[in-house]
Amino acid sequence: MNSELQELSLSNVPQVNLREQVQQDITHYLEHFDNPKKALANLSKRSEIHIKTLRRLLLLSHNPSYQTLYKLYSVILGANNVQDIIAAAPAVVRAKLKKNDPQVNQGARFSYLADVEAELQNDRVFAELYVLADTAPFTRLTAQKRFGEYGLEVLHKMLDMRVVHLQQDGTFVLGSRRASFGAATIKKVGLQLTQSYSKPENTDINYANHMSLYFESISEVTLRKWIDIDEKAFKEKLELLKQPGAKGAIPAYTFSSTDTLKEPAK
């Protein structure tokens, strides 16, 4: 971690709220450049956060998600490892990350890194083997049958990256280096899993799966309530996994998206 990261980690202000802390840290970052306008554009490009969102953060008019915080502070702190970001981030930011990121509670034995995230976004085979390693440990033969020789090449890459680990029984499970699953990765992997494993023919079987789709012109208040409902449902699913007997032998996924029917801002 660099000196700028250490400097920022000491900049916690007592009683400051999350929006104020983020505003102060962006402002402090921009002060290191001669041209604040170009600096903001550079921060937008490097963090992959739309410049309009950064402006709203500076105006205290936007409440950042934990995914936005990861992208922002990876640039501000000069760190790609999630653990380093959490350790050095101001207290109010750290609290948000720990509260909202379901992976943080898995312990310090894992590292969440940008290079693993990039592979998930750019390689469908890498993404599927990553998910299977966490839900249904597989063998080399399984990877070869499903993806051919390229599957074995990707598997060797994942071994070299320590993304998967070979167990004594010859099966592969997730290793110590993992992805933090930012929004773009969630969309990419979620759509891939839906395309590969969603089974419309099973919707007539009770508790086999769930599929839903609805579209309507709604108010801003209703949109926010929809999103609140989705967030609550996702958190309840994760809480359920903490109960005795919740985990078992059925590999499964859950993926949802609620958004406006408007083209992405350019």
C-alpha cells in the first residue's frame, strides 16, 4: 500500500456520515491534480464510475453502494485487494463494506483481486468453472468433457492463479484468490448462469425453480421500494444459509435485476 493510502486511512473525521466522508476523500484526491475537471474524468475512467455519479457524490446527493465504494477506493487508495481497501478505508466506509458485502464475513484467508474479476468478465469458461468450484467440486475429466481442451487450459490457469485448489480426492474447489463481484461481473456471470442453467420446463414442478418478469411505468418512489424489496430478499437468502442444515448437495444460483427501461448514459 502506498503513502497516499496510509494518509487517507488517517483522515477519519469523528461523527462524519458516509456521504460526507466520500465527498471529502474525492475532493482530497482531486486536490493532487492541477486540473480538477480532467482529474475527475480520469477518476471516472480508472474507477469505472460514471462521471455523473462522481459529481453527485461531490454534491452529497448520492448514497454509494458498497460496490461503488470498492471501485472508488481502489483508485483513491491505490489498492486492488479488497482486504487492503477495507483495512485502510475511513471507519464509516469500512463499516458500510463490512455490513453490505456478503464475502467479507468469509474471513481473511481469502484475497479478492481485480485480475480474478477481469477473468470472470472476459472468459465464460473461467466464470463457469469458478462457480462450479464453489458449488459442485469437479474433476479434470469433467472440465474436459464440458469445455474440451480449452477447459483444461483455463483450469491450469486457475490453478496457477490460485483461484482453484486441487483436493486429495482429485476434485477442484475454490482457492484463496477470488473475485469481489462488482456490478458488471454480477451482470455478466448472472446472465451466463441463467442462459446455461435456467430451466423453463421445470416451472410446473413445485419448488423446482422460480422465474418472474414484470414491466410497468412507475414512480420514483415505487422504483425505490422495488429495489428495497430486492435487497431485503437477497439478504434474507444469505441469512438463511447461516442456519443449521441450510447448506447441502444441491448446487444452485440466485440472480435478480431491477432497473429502468432507459438506455445507459453515454
